[in-house]
Amino acid sequence: MKRFKRPLSTDITRLHRANGLRTLRRTHWGRTMLRQSGRGRCGRQCTRRTTHSKGMCVKEERLITSHSHLTSSIAVRSYMAEMHNDGLYFLEQARQAEDEFVKRRFLRASIIYLCSSVEAAISKIVYDKITQNEYDNGHNYDRLKTSLNDPNSVPPRFFRSIDGKIAVLEDLFETTIPQPIKSRYKNLTLLRNKIIHFSVSYTNEVYATGEIERVANEAPDIVDEILSLTFGYINLFNGFHKNRSSNY
């Protein structure tokens, strides 16, 4: 599979050499629309199938002949969806693991990846929002916009914690995330932080297999709650956060 890294909302037109079919692909925040024109040079039958990979629709065009099956596809990267998929994958591995040490390894990885998915989504939505509009808090948001688009820049202090990220999100969209949803996600990130920034005082929590397993099993639903609200602010629904099993 060849992968093309392009900005979202970019048309990608590609002539498939194998079957002479031309497709036009437009992607935008996980939505994909394809239009096919032309026929195979030899007039053979072409069937099409849509799958989902990394939060983006991936179109497969299969040329069916009596002798061979040729496949061509285009994939678009989505970090937030990759992290979510990886979190589900490691959770599945944990459920299959028999060794306690191996199980804990996968459970911790699952929690880290699922939280990373949420933070990536919030950062992307916040960046797009402050890029499209001007705000009274312009100076701080200009600094934030610069930091989110510069790999060598550190975000302002007010955007470094999950509390800060949620506060900015609420401010930009003039809304309030329900406290129970915020509390559940903050408790999840609290455990994630203890795993990443470990100290001896966290030993009992980080090594308590039963508690880690309980939190990891609840994590997909907790992430779904907050991402459903977050994506809802930009009128996107039923995205990758609805998945409960990994795609790859």
C-alpha cells in the first residue's frame, strides 16, 4: 500500500495503472467521498469496498479476473485515530495474556495510548478553532496557536494539563463539559500520569493488576464520552472513538 501524506480537505487524484480506473478522493476529518470515472482498459469487472483505517476511510478497488486479484488503496494518516486503535489493540492483548507481568504491560500501554488519542484530538480541534477566529484572549491564543504548529515550541502553561486543555476547549466553544464526564476522564489521565511519571509512592496503584485492569476496561467508554462531546462541537459524529475493537 502506498501512503500519501496530505493536508485534510485535499483532493488526491490517482490513475491506477493496474486497471486503468481513475478515482477522485476528498478527505475531511475522517469523512471520505470517492467518485469513480472511466472503465478498465480491458472492460473487466471492478468491485469496490470501503473500509476504515486510522480514522479515515480507505477505498479499495479490486480488479477481479479469472487469473489474478490486484488491489490498490490510498490511506490518510490520523494520529488521534492511530493512538485509539493502538489502545484497543493492547487492551485485546491484555485480555489474552496469561502471565500477570505481560498483562500489566499491555494494560498500561492501552491506558497511555487511549489518553494520547484524546489529547491529540483536543489539540487539533483547538488549533483549527483559533486559526479560524479571533478572540479577546488573542495574545495567549496566538502563543498557543504558534506552539501547536511548531515542533520546537512548548505550549503555554495554561494548556499543559488536561484541566487546562478542557478549559480552553470550553472557552473556545462557549460551553461546559458535564462534570461527571470531566471527572471520569481526569481520573483516567491521573492514572496515566502516574504510569508515565512514576515514583515509588505510586507503586501500589501502578502494580495493582486488578485496579489497572478495571480502569483499562472502562477507558474506551470514558474516551468515547469526552470525544463524542468534543467532535460534536464541530458536527462530527460516529468516528473512530466508537470502535471497541482494533482494526489492525
